[in-house]
Amino acid sequence: MTYPTHLLPTTVVGSYPQPDWLVNRAALEKHGVPRTHAQDIWRIPVELLELAQDDGTILAIRDMERAGIDIITDGEIRRESYSNRFALALEGIDAEHPGEVRSQAGRATPVPRVVGKIRRRAPVELRDVEFLLRQTERATKITLPGPFTLSRQAKNEFYADEEEMAMDYAAAVNAELRDLKASGVDVVQLDEPWVRTAPDKAERYGVRAINRALEGIEGPTVVHLCFGYAHVVQDKPSGYAFLPQLADTVAQQISIEAAQPKLDLGVLADLSGKQIMLGVLDLGSAAVETAEQVADRIRAGLRHVAAERLIPAPDCGMKYMSRERAFGKLRALVDGAAIVRRELAG
């Protein structure tokens, strides 16, 4: 299917719940959002793991189709986190002898060490996207961690200049994106949550790194930023430290959380040249929204963004939710968008 042309096409951010028979959720909880390998989360023996991940991916695809989502992903079912699958596959990375970085709150997190020049050895997610394309006739999207976020999730022991490291990450991401786009996928998305945690450095070279990563990439491109998984971050701020600056990226779409943090949507005026992928599902709430609740959140977005530029979506990912609740929320998303679409049609 080609990219949808109707108003308010629905999509997901990227992830969908991994089946309990595939992933040990207690082990996943222990790791948080892993930057290094977290192979102990998988319940399936290594020799059968890829086949099991394929089956889990089919379940995620079918759920999105049944819910009526217009632009679907593979659910990131094969990933231990949104970023480590790609990050740990790069040349110049030592993932076997991790270092650590400390968050703003002082929490130490094991991370890979950068010990040489960062290069992409070979395609990392190409099989993932080819599998997705074989399984569906819907419009498709694949996600990658963005270069600035990758540079913040590693301990630099090689580069004299952090900007140079981020730009090498950008070149590696660009090489991957070129292969992914050549497969026929409709949309590619860069996840850049860390631009808001280091806005001074993002100001200096974050946009330039994002633009290098997206250089020469045709078709719909997205930059996603967020406050973190609702399961991990319950108390989210109501504003982004780094958002207007994304107007200077070459990305066509900017994806933001808005429902759980109750974002002041007036900030969208700074992104008037972009399409907005707007989070209208609160993933921090156990309740499944009604279609009318979703419609209200979409209407709020339309007070700041033209209907032609608005793409309703969940807040940040669905990885840590139950599958039943995630599916219910996606149905509400689709039904709520349909209500507003009918209103716009008169």
C-alpha cells in the first residue's frame, strides 16, 4: 500500500508489547532500557530465537492491522531496547567490556565503549524491514536510534571531539537508512529522546547530525523525541527543552508525546513547516481511552496544526504494556481519528 492520502492517518511510534512467551518481563524490568546486550530477557533458546521473534512480529503486525492502524511497524519485537540492536552492531564499539554513564539523577547505566572509529559493518535492520514488507499490504515504517542519542548512550574512549563522534554515528545511520529505503519501506524514523537531556550540546551539533543522518533519504522522514517510556518515567515534564530547533532539520515529520505529559500544544507553532505526529494516547494510564477522549485530544491538536499536517499516534512506545491494553488503545486511536475525520468532511 502506498502512503495514506486521507486526513489524520494513524500510526504507532515504533514498539508494541512483546509476547510473554518470548520475553521474560522480570528480566527486562531489571535491565530498564538496556544499552548493552540483555540476552537474558529472551525465553527462547538461541538456535530458535529468530524464528520465535518472527512469530512474535507477525502477532504485532496482525494486531496493528486488526486495530486499523494506517502506517504500521514491525513492533520492534526483535529488540531488547529501541537502540541497542543497531548501536551494538557498529564497528568501533566494545559491547563486551562496558563502561557506564550517569543520568542527570545520578543513576549509573552500563553502556558500550567507543574504542575506535564508528562505522557500519553491514545492514542491521534490513531483514527486519523485508520481513515486515512481506507480511502486510499496509503502509510501513521502520525506526532507528538517531545519531545524537547514540552518542549520548556510549562512553567515548576514542574521539577527542564529541561532535566528530556524533557525525560518525550520523554517517553510519545514513548508510543504514539508505538500505532500508531501498527495500521499499514507506517511512523511516529517527528516535532522538536525548536531545532534550543535553540541549546545549544538541544546540551545537544535534541538528547537524540529524540532517547528516537523513541526507539523501527520499520519502517521509520522522524525528521522534519523548520523555521516556511511561512504565519507566511516570512524572513527565509539560514542555520540551529542545523542540523549536527541530524546525531546522530536514525531517518532514516531528513526533512528540502530548497526552501523558499534558503538553502545552502552543509550542507546535514553532514547527509550522513540519507535519506533526502527535501523541494522543496516555500510556501511563491503565485505562483504555474511549474514542471520544482520543477525538478530543486530536481536536486540541487541530487548534494548532492544520489537519493536513497532523498524524495521530500513541505517546512514547508500547513495549512495556500488556498486549490487551495496547490493542484496546490502538482501537480507540483509530476510532477517535475516524470521528474527527468525519467532522472535517462535514
